[in-house]
Amino acid sequence: MSTLAWFSVVSLAVWLWLLLGQGSFWRTDQRLPPVRRTPGGWPRVAVVVPARDEAEVLPLSLPSLLVQDYPGTAEVFLVDDGSTDGTGKLAVELSERYGGLPLTVVSPGEPEPGWTGKLWALRHGMALARARGPEFLLLTDADIAHEPDSLRRLVAAAVDNGLDLVSQMARLRVASFWERLVVPAFVYFFAQLYPFRWINRPRPLATAAAGGCVLLRTETAVAAGVPEVIRQAVIDDVSLARAVRRAGGRIWLGLAERVDSVRPYPGLGELWRMIARSAYAQLRHSPLLLAGTVAGLALVYLVPPTALVAGAGSGDAVAAWAGGVAWAVMAGTYVPMLRYYRQPLWLAPLLPFTAFLYLLMTVDSAVRHYRGRGAAWKGRTYTRPETAPDR
């Protein structure tokens, strides 16, 4: 066999293994666990929202929290992380306009050395919230909108199933061409790396969470030392889940039906920056892991269409056949995610092109890191965080 044929056969073998052995990552049926009975007395909940320069999206997200139809006691803590666009003032105005759950707006000042901005804000908000004695903390981003029954359903699922952390991956906005091309693939790749079924097993094989919507049992957060133990984390949601798991907590992660991100990413540039800011951190800033990731993306996603086209053109039947079957398996596993996002199925064969974009974004993330720009977000750059003092 030719070299191209060998690569295409190996790629096909990898896809068959992913299809059958990677926790059915391609399925999209992991939704909130069923509730057999609702809580007799609804526990107290504190909602903590870190926010930095979020005036654009706050009118679409904060009211959805304030009007939650929750049978128990709940309140909202919005932590204004050094905003320059009037985020804190706008939050107060929205609370006065919509009423609903009590809102407290606070600002912790600039992060201490060794802390990322979001986790510094969460630390301040969680400390204030814990003083009120909540049994659960809902950690949710400022660009996340919740349906009125979202909090009630989250708490019921946690209480009835004995879960310490319940996280939903918010449905991201998909409106522009680039959002349609990139966003469903982003969630698809995440599920491939962290299969939801593996996370949700009684004996889990993977650990992760989605930072936009995390319901966390307060006593578990204290036992895990959250957020202090993850204060340097750029990918804070996965780090949070691992800390909870180390403390013996039970975790559940799935796709959301009633939780949506309202942040727009209309152009490729915005999506590129969103992914590139943390891609190299996901690889633990390791050149070896970067090289392996680039080679893996090329083998798994770029070889199949290349082998099909080149094999058909050169008469290499094995390369063309193996490449075509691998590409078909790839596209087929992507279809459920496209359906979840209500997108046309003709996008499925374009997944290799999207994967190539992700490959370039990952390389760019490493370049940014070594140029000292690291994980840049909202005017802050996290290159090599200093070690924070133990407390």
C-alpha cells in the first residue's frame, strides 16, 4: 500500500475506535437527570455572577435570573470585576426595573497576584454568599440567560440524585455564518475530549464541567477548597470539576435545554480569540502536547478528505475507500450536534475545514503565549501566573 493509503487506514481505524469506544461522545441525549420527587423543603440558593464589561449582554441575561420561579429562598450576587462600561450601575437599574430576586452588586478590586480575574471575582462573591448560609451556589456567567424554571430544575436534579455539582453546557448563540461553522464543532470537540457519559457514570472515567452554568453544593465547595485551590486556572470549569471530584463529590454534566449564551460572535475574529485564548493552556503549555495535538488533528480530520480526493485522482483505491469511509463516519457523528443546534446537515461534511481552523487557532494560542500575550481576556493577560500565597 502507498503511504497515503496507510495514513487513511489508520485514520479510519481511529474513527471506528472513537465511534465505538469513546463514551458515545457523539450522542446529545445527556440532559438534566430525571427527578422522581421534588424536594420537600427547597434549599436556600445564592447565585454568583462574575461580570467584567458586560453592559452589552447584561440586559439579556440578568433579568432572566432575577425572575426565576424558584419555590425556596434565593438571591443574586453580581461581582463587578473592574468594569469600565457601567456594568455595576446597569445591574442595579435592571434590578429596580424587573424586581424579583434580591440583588447585591459588589466590586472586589483588582486581583491579587496568582489569581485570574474571574476566579478572584468568584472568590469574593462566594464568600459573601456563604455568609447567608445557602445550601447551593449557582455559578453562572454574565452572558448566560436562564429560562424561568432553570434554577428550580437544577436544584431538583441535584437534590433528588444526590449530586454535588450539576453543570449544563449552555446552548451557544448560532446566528452568523461563522457561528454556524464553528460553534457546534466547539461543543462537539469538547464532548469528544470529555464524553458526558463517562463523566456521569457512577464510576467516572472523565471529569469536566461547563463554567457558564454550575450548581455547586456549598459544603462540597468548602471541602474542595474552591476557588482558592484553582485560583490560577485559565480553564476554570474543568479545574473546578476536578477539585470537586478530588473532594469526593458527585458530578453531572450535560447539554442545556433552557440555558442559553447571549454573547454574539458574529465574525471569525471574535471566535478565533475566544478559542485561542485558552487552547494552549488546555495543553498545559507543553510543546510536546502541542505537536501531538497538531499531528492528531491532521490524522483524524484532515487525512480522510485528502485521501479520498488524492486517492480518487491517482487511482489509489485503498486510500480513496478508507478516506471516504472515515470522512463519512466523521460527518455522521457530527449530525446529532448539528440537530441539537438546529443547523442544516450539509455542514457535517465541512467538519474537516472547521478542524483545520481549530488547528490554526491552537497553534496561534501557543504563539501568543510565547510572545507574552497568553490568555488575553477583557484587557487582562495571563501568561505565567505568579504563585499566590497560601491562606
